[in-house]
Amino acid sequence: MTTSATPPPSSTDVLARFVVEADLDRAPAEIRPRLRDLFLDHIAVAAFAAIRAESSPAVKAAVDALDPGEGPATAIGMTRGYSWSYAALLNGVHAHSLDMDDTNRVQTGHPGVAIFPAAMAEAERLDSTGQAFLDAVAVGYEVCCRVGAALTARSYERGFHITAASGIFGAVAVVARLRGFDAATTSSAFGLALSKAAGTMQYLADGAWNKRLHPGFLAQDALLLRLMGSPDPLQIDGLGGSRPITSKLAIISRSARADYTFGQVEIQRAAVVYSGNCGNISAGVGPFAIDEGLVEAAEGITSVRIHNTNTGTVMTAHVPVRAGRARVEGGLAIPGCRAGARRSSWTGRGRSGRRRDGCCRPETRSTTSSTSPRSPPGAPSRWPTRRTENGVTSSAACSASRAR
């Protein structure tokens, strides 16, 4: 009879166990003041860049168009509030716009621009304590820097931006810690985050310097995944319905027509796909735009011009309206949906110019979300440390310095 040895834990299991069990009280004493300094530095750089960076007006105009209403989340240097994901996007973009963000010698990258935006948005949404925020940031730095160090500086020679490639792991660690994920869920999230870990250095070829978008986008996607409850096959702790058809979103903005970006939120992968479109979501854009006052409602039938930014398709939806609100209840039914709805027709043309016609019922599914209690963290066997040049023992989180 032969027996097989128990396989060693995977690298994602090791990282996940650290995220869940890390005890900041056992970390080197200099971590807390160092993290506070780094956060203050992050705020200062982002606040200045929000006003003075060359790219900031264009970024702000785009975000204001996509997220026009006052939101609950703080965007550093901005006078208005934003939704959680767009605040994370702006904070990541601005902090990485002046090349004055923290530089970590372990990974040769900038972990703070990925970690702080995600931590700020999630901690503000959960009303977390300052201690919980620092705990999450500490494990985020440690994970991000260790992954970045494993990539080595040769990643730049291969054409990859280490800040983007490793930053998603730090952002996932922050959200996992604040949300109280268990080790299995965190390990799954780390393993699947590889689908987002590809930041190329192509920006150096044409001088666009679009690298500042990398940390912003990864922080935004982390929040959208959290909203839907992914990665999780059941999406219990989120708005998703555990099926691709119920794990979709539309980011809608006010303009001369209703512009919207469609996102397919993966269920078992940590990814948001923006390459396609969806008829059901398209059918809901018109009623939403009317109810939210993005277009002026006309009694009877309101025609809403809709532009899908993913595909370039321009549609006109003809939405039944009564008393200034879209009429969504009615007798029309489609397979798979028990509730009836009001008929809403639309016509459209894609980039090819080909005309398309159809009719759909707006999705009116009610959803609930729940939160799971945090697992009591245990103390890790030891806090990962390294030796610095002056012989002081330090964690990776302490090895960041202001770029000069």
C-alpha cells in the first residue's frame, strides 16, 4: 500500500492565512508611525495632484460624467462626494500622477497608491475604526510588497509595471481584512486576482504616462467585485445572483444622451469585463435615466437616446411613462421571469451602421445582501521581517520611502 504525503500549502494559502491571522501588536514597533506617515504623504500627494497634475482635469471630467450625483465617499482634494468605486479610482489616479508616491525597495514599486484608495473606500463604507484601517493597510503593504519582490525588478525588462501587477494583491488583502474574510475565501481571491495582474509598460513608448490609471482602475474593480460579492460561486454577500445573467452592472452618466458602460462582473474570478454589452441591461438604462432625472420625462412615451461606450452602439429606447416615472409593471413576460412588465421597445445602430430593433422588459429584480461576522483572528507564527541597511529588523511595510 502506498500513501501520499499531504501537499504543502500553496502560496495563496500562506498569504491568506497571514491576512486573516496577522496581529499588528506583534509587528515591529515602527510600523504604526510609519503607516501614519505614509498615509499623510498619500493624502498630500493626491490633494496636490487633484488640482495641479496635468491629467487631472480630463480624469475628473470623465469621472464626473460617469458619476454625476453626490456620493458618500471621499475623493481627496475634491469638493464633492463620489460613489465608493469612483472615489477609489480618483484617489488612486491622483496619488500616482506626480511620481512622488511612496517607493518600496523590497518590490521596486509603489504599493500605497493601490492600498490606500481601496482601504479608504472600504473603511469609510463600513465605518471602520482607525485601528482596523491600520491593520488592513499593514497586511496590504506586506502582501503587495512580497508579491512585487517575487516578480523581481526584471519584470520591468519584460514590459510589466510592478505597481499594477502586484497592487491588486494588496488591494484584495485590504478588502479581505476589513470585510473579515476567512482564509479559504481570501486564498481564492488571491488566486483569482491573477486575472487582473497585468499592467504593461507600453505607456513609456508613446509618452502617454497612463500608468497613473493602473492603481485607480484596480481599486475601482476591487470595490465593484465587493458590491456583487465576487469571487464567490453563490455571491451571498453581495448584489449578484450567482449566475452570469444576474452579475452585471451599468455605469450610467448624464450627457446629451444616456451614456453607459456595461460591466460583466465575474462570479468565480476576480475580474470585471468591459468588452461586451447586454440587452437586458440596455433595456433598463432608459427607465433608470427617466427615474433619476437624467433625461426629461414626457407623459405617455419618452424617447431616450442611449450610447453604449463598450461597443459604440447608439440606441433609442421608447419607454412608457406615467406621472414622470417609468412604467415597469405590466402583462409582458419573457421565459425565466415570473413577474410581468411593461413593453419597452428600442432601435439602435452599432459601429457598423447596421440597424437593430427589439423589445425588452427592464430588469426589476429585488436583491438583498448580508454580511458575515468576522472570524476571530489568531496570532501568526511570526510577522515577516527583513534586515535593513542599518541592521534594524523591519517588515516590508516599513521599507517604503518618499521618491526623490
